[in-house]
Amino acid sequence: MGESKRRQSILGEEYGKEAPMVSWLPITKSQLLTFYRLANRGAWIGIIVALIAWFTIRFLGPWLGLWTVVS
């Protein structure tokens, strides 16, 4: 009997499923990786939006004559 079949017979229905990272928190490593990627992408999107807003408020609006920047 091969190692894979022996492990499958021992684990039963749990065979092939990821184990949680922490026993009291039911989140797997792949779920944490997905969350990390999503949070990282969201942070970069927020930084880009903040830079665009700053550029618009500081330079584009006054250049178009929509408002003036008070110093």
C-alpha cells in the first residue's frame, strides 16, 4: 500500500483538505494569502486615489479656474 493510500485511509474525509493555521481560528493558509493579496491591492488603490485627489485639488482645479488655493 502506498503512502498516499495509507494517509487517505487514516484521515478519511479530511484527506486533501487544508488544515487551519491556528486550531481555534478556522482560516486556512490559502484564505490568509487571498486576504493578504486583496488588502495589498486595496491599499495601493487607496494610495493612487489619494494622489489623484491631491493633484486635482492642488493643481488641476486652480488651473481650470474652478477654485483658488489659499496659502
